[in-house]
Amino acid sequence: MASMNGSLYGIGDFAELTRLSIKALRHYDEHGLLAPAHVDPVTSYRRYSPDQIARATLIGDLRRMDVPLAVVARILDASPEDGLVIYQEWWVREERRHSGRRGIGRYVTARLRREGQPPMKIDTRTVPRRKLAVIGKELFQPELEQFIMSGFHELFGWAERNPGLRDLTTTPEWPTYVVFHGPVTPDHSAYVEVCIVIDGPAEPEGGIALKVEEEHEEAYTDVTRTGLEFPDILAAYDAVAMWVTQHGTPHPTMASREVYVADVIQAAMDDVVASVAFPYVASDGGR
């Protein structure tokens, strides 16, 4: 199978050895991943050496798993140990993304099966003017859970160091918020705020900021601990958003949020622990 040029292989033979197509080999050359060992200056015929076989088959295997070319390049340019780390980090991200897709797939199936069933109950409330202590960050979905947990831990630690600002538990009278200023996915980041309601004079500290939300109307639906889990919570967001479009418009300066009224960790699975809420401006007769 060796070519006429010493120990080099022609592109067809090399493609057969590496289980790659001729088109793929040319594509990888164009992207700087696998240049031929020799290109004839007259015929432009490409030839590959035996020691390129391992690199070529690795590229092929990575691409069969849909590893992006940019990530493939990083793996190839790294030492074996660092390349393994790069690959494993990519795989963890993919696992999270696929987990999210599986969840959304279950949600879509459930939506289709719910056709004709009673709609989710949506209520409205007037939220008074409130002072909030806030930690905010631009992030992607894989960072979300850790950010929320660490954010609440930091905020309640700050409240404990400043006695009298609020109860140190989450209740309907002393709720906590997670405010989403856009969709948060594995591929799309958005600004997210973790907030606690406070009452009294206070000073910001470190990454904790203070702000005031004026009195406003909210449409909301209650969510149990089970309903809070992804992707079940998407049903609540969709239901409230649809209600708002039918009865008014989203508030121009306030984003959708999860309003917690109980300790999620301590609650039973069928306990109401939060509501999904959309601040909104009612149309005439919209309430």
C-alpha cells in the first residue's frame, strides 16, 4: 500500500488506513490539523507518512463525537496529559448539555400529552416597595446552581453580621429571589441576581450591592419542590409568560424571577416552596 514515493502513502491509501474520507483529509489540512507530509509541487498530489496515522485516527474519532475543530486543535497541540484534561472538560460540558436536552425533550413530550388538560393556575399580587441585597453575575447554565447556593450563603452571612435587617430564614414575609435577566443555557449566558429582602439601614459589602424595587404587579404560579426541578419548572415559566401576554405586558425594568418562600432543602417534595413570577403592567381590565 506504500506509495511510489518511499514510505509515504497516497491520499487514497491513507484514507483507507485511517478510516477517513479523502474529503475529510483535505478539510483537516485546510484547518491546520493534519497537513500532508509532502505535496508534489507539480501535481499537488498529497502524501502522508506512517507516523501521521495515529494523529489522523485520533482526529477522526474526536470528530465522530462532534468535538469542535477548535477543541480538536487544542487537544492535538497539548501534551498527552493536558490533551486528556481538555477532552474531559469538553465531555463534561457535553454531558450537561445532553442532560439538558433530554430534560427538555421530556418536557416537550409532557406538554404534548397535556393538550386539553386544565391550564396552570395563575394568580396576581401587588408587591410592595422593597429594599434588596443583591449579588449578580453573568453566567452560563452549568455555573447556575453553584452560583445560587453560594450567593444565598454569602447574603445570609452578611445579614447575620448585620442584625435586624431580616429574619435569617426564608418565609412568605421574608422571601428571597433569583432574578433572570435573560435565558441561561449551556451556550448562552445572561445576568442573574440572587436577592434577599431587607428592612433597615445597611451598607454594601464586597460583591453585595443594595437596590430598591418599587411597588409593582406580579403574575405568578406556585411551585412545589418537585416542580422546581428542571425541566418541570419550564412549564411554570411558560404558563406565566403566556398569561402576561394575554393580560398586559412585561414590566419594562423588572425581569422574571423565582420567589422563594421556604427552605427548599428542608421542604417535602410536594410542599410549595416558591413561585415563578413575572412583574407586569396590566392592560385595561387585565387584572
